[in-house]
Amino acid sequence: MSYLLDTNICSAHLRRPAGLVHRFIQHGGRLATATVVLAELYDWAHGRDDPVPFLRRIDELLQDLNVIPFDRECAEQFGRLRASLRRQGVGINPIDLMIASTALAYDLTLVTHNTGDFERIPDLRLEDWLTR
């Protein structure tokens, strides 16, 4: 694996697969997402009047991705990062920090359209696949 996809990248692919299909093909077998992202996607689907089509799309997406659990290494990375950032007076959304911690724990590049939300996290590699 090389890339961890953030929620906004996964949801963009779910809404308009043709927009990112070339990236999915180019990096096939090296794409992952975090269980935290998966939870956000399920929240998005279940927030719809009819979640079934959206749940199907999530199932299809998962055929192309590895899912990385938020495990002990991720939790330790999260604690280390959050404490360090707090000492610096930097606040980051805990869910974003969990996603970033997963990328760091597994040495993955985080693919997100919200690079500004993650720029303050040291050593985190970022790419934005939605910028043209």
C-alpha cells in the first residue's frame, strides 16, 4: 500500500467515479482507507432517505481498497501527535487526527482535498487528487 484515502476523496469517487478512476487504476493494489473514514462514509449513507444505493456504492468502493483498522499503533501515534500539537497550541479535529495517525503509523501518503486541515501535522505526506 502507498496511499490512504480521506473521506472527501472516497465520497468524491462515490459521487462521480469517472473523476478519479484513472488514479484508482494507476495506483491499483496500493490504495487503502481507514476504518474512521469508513465510519464517516456509513454515516453519510445512513443520513440519506434511502441509504441502500449508497451502501452499495460503499461496498463497490471497498473492492478497490484495503481497510486499515485504527489499532494500537494508530492509537499511540494519535496520543503522541495530539499531545505534541496541544503543547504547540495547535488544535486539529480528532477524526482528522485519527486519519492522519493511521497514515503515519502505516507510512502512507494521505490523499485528501483538505490539505489545509492536515498541513500542521509533522512528517505527514499529502496529495490532493481533486486539484486540477
